[in-house]
Amino acid sequence: MNRREALKLLGTGILPFLFPNTLKALGKFLNNSIKASDFGKFNWGISSAAFQIEGGWNIDDKGPSIWDVFNHKKGNIKDGSNADVSCDFYHNYSNDIDLVKQMEFKANRFSISWPRLLPAGIGTPNQKGIDFYNRVIDTCLKNEIDPWVTLYHWDLPQALEDSGGWTNRDIVGWFSDYTELCARSFGDRVKKWVVLNEPMGFVGLGYGLGIHAPGLTGLKYFLPATHHAILCQAIGGSILRDEIQGSYIGTTFSCSPVIPYHHNTFDNKAAHRMDALLNRLYIEPSLGLGYPVNELHFLKKIEKYIFQGDERKMVFDFDFIGLQNYFRVFVDFSLLIPLLWAKQVSPNKNNSQLTEMGWEIYPDALYQSIMQFSKYPIKDIIITENGASFKDVLDNGHIHDELRIKYFQDYLSAILKAKNDGANVTGYFAWTLLDNFEWLEGYRPKFGLIYVDFETQKRVLKDSGKWFCEFLKQ
């Protein structure tokens, strides 16, 4: 039973016929329900990514991205699909933004497709691409929704990848020009900006493990891509601040509490190294703390990519840091992985409840991440992504996703606990607006608050979306 059902039942007049214990339970449920007002002044929003929802991959002069190329290669995507059409947000943006408003969200975090603005990554801008994002921004503002724009959510122009992509130091200049174009095209109306989405994600998975675009494997790709991403993170923020009056600038990091599977010396040290890789590698250089070389000895090889003055260029005073948590990580000491001497242990061994992705549901992981990052000198912390995939079933035009509602309730409670314990958490963006193309997983995982029939492009607001509507109306 959700809060609305409980309120409806209370108003039916049948309560005298209920057992006293039932009445008592209903009252307890209503009194203990988390409320949006508990958070005080807070940014409530929804997040999405251009490549995952837009479609229109080759229309209106858009250039190909690394993900366009990657998802067209057989065997790269688990269900054999691609994002050529996806949710077709490119043509449905107006109706989808209406749904954002219907759910009572006051902020819409979306990303700009670099190759839609600059088909070759550099050079002459594509006016049709600029016009599209102007329409999206103006539609948000018309609906009294604050646009929060992410500059880079993983869809690098393939033309730049052909010249080395993130491994080529020239990307600092390429990204600077792209950032300047975005700031001058949209900065008169967009004041909230995210520079990079999860550098550990697109570098580690795309230039380290090779399971994401562009599919490169090894330290020879990972190390230069890491350093150049950190440079772009800071330089991009500086350009936005110089170009946009009244800007509020951040960048986002994936984060996971790292837990030793056995509480012994070997596992404890393994967890410490894994924490440096997953949680510290990309934020500490931006704070002037340098790379965590003492924990990650292989980072000594990154020195060959560091030019004179880079230590200063990597630093930027962000207005906020975005945290994106989906699970915690258990690690075990392992001789088979010499870079870390550590391996991740499946949460199944911990007898935990899992999402459809096999990710452990553990709300305290978000609390722990917030408190860990609160130890840094950060102005604001915003949860820029958090959500879960479950097996949704369309039932007579409805999606009754009670597990997802419970997930959001529990994770929001963890955020409120962190706020009450002194963390300066100032916002929450649910992941995600629409069921979409979930990278190498394809269309199987459903994270959206809105169900999408990909054949008809019909939208159905899930019960979780209705829950947010009620929650935020408070």
C-alpha cells in the first residue's frame, strides 16, 4: 500500500469496520512516510542521457558517435539491439517534457550530443543540432522546469576517436571548443551545468576493460584517457564559469563503498586499493590532491602524460559534485589481478536482495558514499543519478512497480539520514525518465519512471512516476 492508497482508505468512512490493529498500522504508515518537505530547500529532478533516448542517430546532419559505431558491431550489445531510434526523444521531446512536469520534477538533467552539434567533433557547428537543443531548453523553461545540461555523457564524435579520442592530448583543445560553443549557444538560459558524466565509467569501461565504446583494452589507453579526462573536467568548468554569468557548475562521479569480503589484512588492503580506483582517482586531482599513486602503483606510469603546469590545470573549484551510486562493492584479495591484487566478489554470496541487473539493493551504500565524499572540501553534493531496474509487467495499461517505489523510498531515507548527520546534500535526480537503451545491456533493463513501447513509441507512466508526483506535491 502506498501513501495515496492509505489516504484514500482513511477517507472512505469504512474505518470503524476495521480492526484496531489495522487502523494503528495505517496511522503508523502515514506518520513514518518520508516527505519531500523533510529535505527543506532541495533540487528535485530527473536524469537522462542523449545517446540512450534521442534516436535520430544520422538525421539532420548529425555525425556518428563512438557508441553509434560500437552498437552497430555484432556481438557488442547483449541483446543485439542498437540505439538508432531508441525512445525517439528527438521527435517526442515536447510530450516527454510534459511528463516531467506531470511528475512534479522541477529540474530536468539531460545531455548534449557532441556529434549532433559538431558532426566532425570540431569545425563548423551544425545549426540543426543547436536548434534542437534550443527547442528542448525552451520547452523545459515554458513548463517551469530548470534545465541542467551535461556536456559529455559518453558519446564522443567518432571522427575524434579516429584521431585517438580521449588518449590524444589534443582532446583538451577539442573539448574546450565544444564547451565554449555550448556555453555561448545555451548559457543565456541554462545556468546549471555538469561537465563530465562518470569519468571512471567511460574511461574504465571504454579505454580499460573494452566492454564499452570505443572498446579499447589496456593501461596504454586507460592512463592517457584518465589524465586527459581530468584536464577536460577542470578546463571545461573554467570555460563555463568565464562564459556564463550566474552559472552553477559541477561534475559527476560514480561511487561505491568498497567492503573487504574477509576482514583480514590482505582483503583490507585490497579494498583500500579498490577504493582509490573507484572513488578517489578522478576527484582528488580536481581538488589539488594529485593522483593516489601510493595506493595505485601503476599510476606512476601516468607521469609520461603529465606536462608542465598540468597539476594546476587539473584543479577547479566546482560549485557542486554529483554522486551516482547503484551498489556497494565487495572485494577479495587475488593474485590473479596484479594491478590491484583484488577482485570483486558477487553480491550473491552476501545473500542480498538484487535488482534485475544483479546489483545489490543496499540503501546504506548511498549514505556511506555521501559521508565519504563529505570529508572533501566540497561546497554542495547532489545525487545526480540513482535508480533501479526491475522486471516491469504491463497490466491493462499500468505498470505496478512497487519494488521500484520501495527502492526510491529507502534510498531517499538514506539521503535524509546523511543530511541530518551534517552532509550538505542539496539535490536528487532520479534515474531515469524513460525506459531506454542501457548501453551494452541493450533494452532488457528497465530503469525508467515511464514505460516505452519501442515499436509504437507509446508512453505509460509507471506507478513509481505517479509516486514521485504525489511525493513532490507535498
